[in-house]
Amino acid sequence: MTTSYDASPPLDVIDATVPLAPSQATRTLRLQRDKVVAATQGSYDAMFSPTVEGLSVAERLLVALHACSVSKAATLAAHYRERLLAEGADRELVAAVGSGAPVADARLRTVLAFTASLIERPIEGDKASIDALAEAGLSTPAIVALGQLIAFLSYQIRVVAGLQALAAAEVSP
Amino acid sequence: MTTPIRIKGFTNEVLSWKPWLDPVVVAAATPAQLAALDEMSPQARTSPYFLVLAHQPEMLLQRSIAFNAIMFAPGGMPRAERELGATVESRVNGCVYCASVHAQRFEQLAKRSDVISQVFEEPASAGTTAREKAIVEFSIRLGAEPGKVSADDVRMLKEVGLSELEILDLIHSVALFAWANRLMLNLGEPVFPAAA
């Protein structure tokens, strides 16, 4: 370690998962939209806040892992896998959700099916899907939290993909 | 008034939206819920969509800040082109309600609707200039196949004159509508004005 520069932590989850180095032009560009940077991390924090009721943090992280795996967003999937393991989630469950293998728990199965559908085929959203979540035991605030979370992940996946393309163009303009 | 556009189920007319979940009742809303609604817009307290989202006030608050920061940030990509990116993403995802709102905003800002008709008809070939075609093409790609967006796509935008800040603004706008469309499409449905 020769400089503290190399050791400076990433600005936020987006920086860490693109990833963007502190000195990189794309990172400097990103900071020109500092309000977007702050609101993106603020949204991430809200999506995984322990104070959100109706859906546990572990359930939300499993949704995120599944959404990113389905979207083939590898660096984001790795981020959520790490968070799950750090929270003490069951390794077999994490592996199953990451690979799309069936899970035993009926509630989780319903939530993950909704996740994949909303990520891949948002046009297929219908009232029956919402009713199925309610029947699986999700309250109205929990369903809103789940919808917001999956929709936010769609945003996060595209911000990371766009920044990765900008960073790649920076290397070979 | 100009003739409304109605193409393939999409329109630039003003639509309503009916939620599939009970909205928060304003009179019973918490201070956090009211603050999140007011952060979005002065009209949010009367919108069924925002009143449903108010069930999770912190999520709505942050989303509202992100929305306004992306769509209204000064400089960078002209606001009309951000609205175009939003309309293309909404068209590709099949979000009739979002497409109508942002088609209207594009028209208000650009004073024309030619490209909107093209986007509704066939997004893949839409655009009245090389710059507009490149913006539409990139929006479709980032919306539909984010994992395949590459340095080549960025170069194509630069070739038609977009600055890096404009490209970042477009990325944010398309990504934001990947978010908004999924809420609109999955928590309720558009309601068309009564047939004349």
C-alpha cells in the first residue's frame, strides 16, 4: 500500500459494483449528477431498511439476488449474494435462489415467481398476481415494498450496465 | 386542439390509473407519508398511484427525489430527449399509462409529436434525425437487454454528437422508467376516457 488513494472505499453500491475507481473519468462524470447519486443510494438504503415491515431484510435480499441472476447482472448478483451470506442466510438457499432452482417455502416461492415475472415480462402484471401475493400472506404495505424493490432493481441493473458501457468506452474510445 | 394520437393501443391522451390495492387515505396519512407525497409533486396527494406507493413512505420519498433529479436536472441532455427516452422505454415495456404521460411532456417541451407517432408505431425504426434515431435505439437496448449494452453503443451516441453527460442523463432516464413502468404495470391498470 503506497497511497491512501487506493484504499479509499467506493462511494456507494453502484461504484462498488460497476466497479469505478476513484480516479476514473466515468466516476467523475457520475458525480456531475450528485443528486442522482445520493437518491440512488438513498433508494437502496430504503429498499433494504430494517424498519420496512411485512417483508424481512433476508427475503428482500433473496429477491434482489434472484432479480439480478435472472437479468444476468453478475456483479450486482455477487453483491447481494455476499450480503446474504454476511447476514447468515442458509448457503443452500442462497445457491438455489441464485441459480433459479425451486425453493421449499411456499411464500418465498410465490415472491420469487412474482420477481422473475416482473423483471422479465412487466406487461404480464395483473390483479391475479397481486391477489396471489396477498394469499401467500403479504400485507398491502409488503406488496408495495416488493413492487418497489423489484422495480428499483430494474433501475439499478440498468444504471450499472450503462456505467459499465461508459467505463468500457473510456478504456477504448 | 390537435388530433390525439392512437396507435397500437398507445395514446398521447390523458388517462387515469386504477390501483389494485387500497391507496393510503390522505386524511389518515402519517407525516412521513405526506412528506413523501409532497416531495414528488403538488398533485401527488390526489393521485391514486402515489397514494398506493405512500404505504412505504421512505421508498416513495427516495424515489421521488431520484425522479425529479433525473428528469429536471439542469444542463446535459435536453429535457425533451429525456422524455423521449422515457416514452421509448414505456412503449417497449408496454406501459400505456407512462407512455401517454411522457408523450405529452415530450410534446410540451419539443412542440411536436412526429417522433411519438413513430415510437408508438414501431420503436425500432423511430427517430426524425440521426441523433434521435440513436437515442431511441439506445433506449430500446438498455431497456430490453441491459446486459448487452457495450462501449460500441456509447460510441454510436458520441458519433451523433451526444456528450458524456447527455449519455449519462439518457441512461438515468431509461433506467428510471424501467422502475416506473414496473410499478404502473403491476400495481394497477390504465383507464381510458369514456368512449365518445
